Amino acid sequence: MRALFLVILGLLAGVSAFAQEPAEPAAPRSWQSLSPQQQQLLHGFQGNWDSLPPEKQQALTRGSDRWIHMTPEERSGAQERFKTWRALPPEQRQQLRDRWRQFKSLPPDRQQQIRNQFNSFRQMSPERQQALRNQWRNMSPEQRRGALQRGGGAMQRGSVGRPGPRAAPGHPPR
């Protein structure tokens, strides 16, 4: 169980590192500067803490702080998401990392627009979500690009028109 927690903490630290790009290079952090709760959570790193790169120390510190402030329900959800993540093939995990980096490189207003669209999608019925997924899969690459350039609204309104050919097998929607 402790090993699973350390792996989850490492994942939280990695996500945290993507989410917050430091303006300045990270400064090394001493083990003694960690709170007692953080030291307890990160005890597996104590022996080699000083040899970790400052960025890794910072990421682990942020991840442990996030874990400390989570509710039991949030911790349970994090554990489930981690199990799902670990079950993915390495290629798919890399694809998701690449997509996350691409998302983070977008202007803040475009990121917010995508978040809003995603939240709208999540509030739809499962049947409506599946219908939109099917519509996307049946669009040609040109139709997909057009829908993305319009912000995806055309799909929600159903004004895309006649579906084009399906994407080639092995090429998931982008």
C-alpha cells in the first residue's frame, strides 16, 4: 500500500510539474524544510533527497502538499485514476503526455474555451456523448479540422452536414 501511495504521489508531482511551469529554476530544498506531514509521506526519498534534482524536489513537495489537503474521497479518486493510468499501454501514456503539453502551450483563453467545452460535454447524457463521438469518428479529416477551428460548436448543433469517410483504422480522433 505504501509503495502504491509513493507512486501516486510521484504521478501527482508529475502532473503538478506540468500544471505549473516555474518562472525561475527550482532551488534545492532541504529535507528539514519539509513539514512533518510531508516528511512522513516522502520518507522513502529521505536517504537520497539531497541528490534529487531541485525540480524533482519541488514537484514532490507540491504533490505531497496536494495529497495532504485532499479529502478522503479525492484521495480515493486519485488512486483510481492512477490505476487507470498504469493500465494504459506506454504508447498511450506518452500520447496523453504529448497532448497535455500541447494543451498547456495554448493561450490561456483557448485553454479555458476547451475546458468549458469539455465540461459541457461531461454534462450531456451518455447517449448524446456517444452520438457526438460517432459523429466525430465519421467525419473526414477536413471536416474535423473545420470543426476544431470553429471551436467544436458545429458538432453540438448538428450542422456539420453529411459525414465524410471514417478515419483510417488505428488513427483515433484528434
